[in-house]
Amino acid sequence: MHDGLLPQTPYIHDPGNGPRVRDTRAFLTSFFAQPPSLEDPLCAEFAQQEVCQMLYTVLPEETALILWYNKSRATGRICPACQRLYRLGDILPDHIQDEHACIEERRSVELAREQEISGLCSPVCFILASFNYPGAIKSTWGRMADELSSQTWDLLNSPGEGHSDRGLGMLLKMTRLEDLGLGQLCLPDIDFDSGYDSDPSQVHSHSQSLDRERGWQNRIQLTRYTS
């Protein structure tokens, strides 16, 4: 059969507890995707294609596209962990809930904030994203960089437990920062290390020979300590 006659795989499907995005790139060009919120200055900044290209350099493509979508839309979200499609304020079914059971509203302040910050839609998805940093799960949930202690940052900036996570651990750390740490990527010639040797909470930079993810971790650390 000719390739053009073969039915295409749907880019959205519903397993019974809410729609999921199967193909983020196809979804972004569809009617169902919210347009960028250009009236919001921060969303408008993130909506630039150059930002998306920078995210490609540090995250897997699918995770980068989801993060770009979430940060450039005021209310539209795709969960980076389970690909659930939703809007901020939606009451979402539990992942393991019986589809015939009554859906109860169980929205904590931390859950609402986490959905806005990272797009992670549930405690289960947040735990999945922070699986490499189990000691920081409780203290990171629903919090931005200025609300995290130095001890929590030390845990997040540790090598972790080495589990493959599709870049979710990196996304978790990046989204604690207002600019995702992109400021350091745009200004590579600035010496952010100088003047911080006497700060006992400063995490020392890693060797320049480390891979790109480790290098991005350094930028996140420096943003946290210079903001």
C-alpha cells in the first residue's frame, strides 16, 4: 500500500483519564494547541524560536518542545512526564483512579504551583521527574529557586542516581529558575565564578570537559547563586 494511503497515528489519544499528546511536534501545529500568550511579556520572550533551539541543546527534543510550549503559554500545559494535555485550573483525574469512580477535587497549593512552574500534572509525575534526586522531592515540590535551601540545591546539583529519565531531572531543575538558566547560555563570556570563593554555599564549577548536561547543571547552579 502506498505510504500516503496509510492511516496516520493520532497525535492525541485518551486512555480513559484525560487526553495525552503522542506527537508533540504534530500537536504544536494543530488546532488543539494554544497559541503563544504574546500579551504576557515573559511568555512572549519564551515563545521565540531561538529559545526553543537553545532548549534542544540541553534536553531531548520531545522534552524541549514540551517545556517550550509550557513556558510560552499562560494556561496551556503538557505534562512532561505523562504527556497529559490540560489547562491550569483543570481538575484532573488520578492516574490510577477507577474510571467509574467519582472524581474528587484534591488540589493543594503546591500542586497548583508545580503545574504552573513545570507543567508536571500530579504528585506521581513529580516523583517520576525527581526520581534521580529522592532526597529533594519534598523540599522542591511546588517551589521556585528563591524558596529552596542551599541543602536542597546541593541535592539537586549532585550527580543523582543515574537513572535514565528523558531529561526530566534537568527540566525539574531548570524550571525552578525564572529564565530556565538561559541567561548563562546567552552570556558565556561572563565570569560568573569570580567573587564567590568565600561563599560556603557555592557549588564549585565542574570541569569544562564534562558533557553538555553537566555543563548546563553548572549554569543552573551559577544562576541560583548570582540571582
